[in-house]
Amino acid sequence: MFNKTLVGFFSLLLCLSSFIVNASQLEDIKTSGVIKVAVPQDFPPFGFVSTDMSLQGYDIDMAEYIAKSMGVRLELVPVTSANRVPYLQTRKVDLIISSLGKNAERQRAIDFSAAYAPFFLGVFGKEGVDVSSVEGLSGQVVGVTRGSVEDIELSKLAGKDVTIRRFEDNNTTISAYVSGQVDLIATGNVIASEIATKFPKRHPETKFAIKNSPCFIGVRKGQKSLLTEVNSLIQQAYTEGKLNDMSVNWLKLPLPADLAS
């Protein structure tokens, strides 16, 4: 009889613990009036320390938009790629807004919002080069960094009539584009943004994506009401044009029409 009572007692404790852990995080945030968001501090243009020592970037703007829309105070928590998911799981932060990509392993650990920022490998080039698909590369010359993911992906897609000029590192690839050795390059949209910022006369346009891996907001498992709220605010930011403004401001490129979720 004693054992049955003890087992029942511990079962009740487990149920109460589960309830506490899975209580509405959204309600907790609104009650406290504060939302803690994990953000990058060393990955421009998504998040970096500016000259006045404040955090700036695409992800910081997104975090500020979420907090303002929810009517709560924002607390930024700088993280690294390695500790951002553990910080969410251990309740040190409420959300991850840190150029977070989605994969099967992460999906087992946390939940993901809809996409809020473009992160992709693509073909970029100067204005006037009429290319909008891999088929349009016929007869063209494309610069790429040897052995990079974009080199591998482009090689899979491009036909034999496409000349791929391989350079030994990113800096050499960028220099080849800036100097006019090539008018098209395969690279990441973040690199294209850096070129546009530093060399506006050679502002690279997005021609087409070759591998898409957009950024998502990370939410702790089981927090459906918070996830619904975040998705609603992402859709609101998209409809209002705020996401496009962030993309143009930080990535120097308009938000892709096919931003995936």
C-alpha cells in the first residue's frame, strides 16, 4: 500500500513538473514584459558590434520588430553558433534570431518559425547581364571559389557550354568580379552584400539561387502559442514590407519572392 502511494505521489510530481515546463512561454513573456533573444555578435550583416559598441544587423532589427510588436522590452543575448540552441533549451533565452538554418538534427531539438531572412548561394552579376536561370548561363563565364559549396553545386547544374573560372579563395574571387575579369560569380548572398557595400559601382544583382537555406527563428519545443505569435509577426513584417526593408538595408538585395518556409 505504501509503495503504491509513493508511486502515485511521484507520478503526480512528474505531471506537475511537466505542466510547469510546458506552461505558456508567451504568457510568461507578456507577464514579465521582457523577451530574451539570442543574437549573433560576430556575423555581419546579421549581427555585429558597431563602432559605438551596440549590436546591429538584420537579426537585431528582426528581434526589435518582434519585441515592439509584442509590446515588451527586448533583452539581447549574444551567442555563438555552438551555444545558441543550448541557450534556448535551458531557458536562458526565449527565441533564437541568429541566422539559424533548419536541418533534421536541429528539428529534433527545437521548433522553427517561418523563414524571415534570405540565406542562399546563387549566381550574381552586374546590371545588364541577362541571366535568370542556369539555362541562361549558356556561353557565359562564371567566377567561383575552387572547392566551395557553390563550386560543387554550380558544377552539378551547369552545362558544358558554361565556362567556370575557379579562383583559389573568396578574396580572389571577389577581386576578379570587382576588377571586371568576370561579370558573373557564384557565391553567397552575404558575400554579394559585402561587395555591394564596399564596391557600389559593381553592385552585384541576384540572377538566380542555386542552393537555398533561409534563416528561421528558433522556438523551444512545445511552445505552440509562442510559435504561432512569432509566425504571425513574421507574416505581418512581410506584408508591411519590413522584411524587404531589412534585406535591402543589410543585404543590399530585395527580399526574394521565393523565400521558403
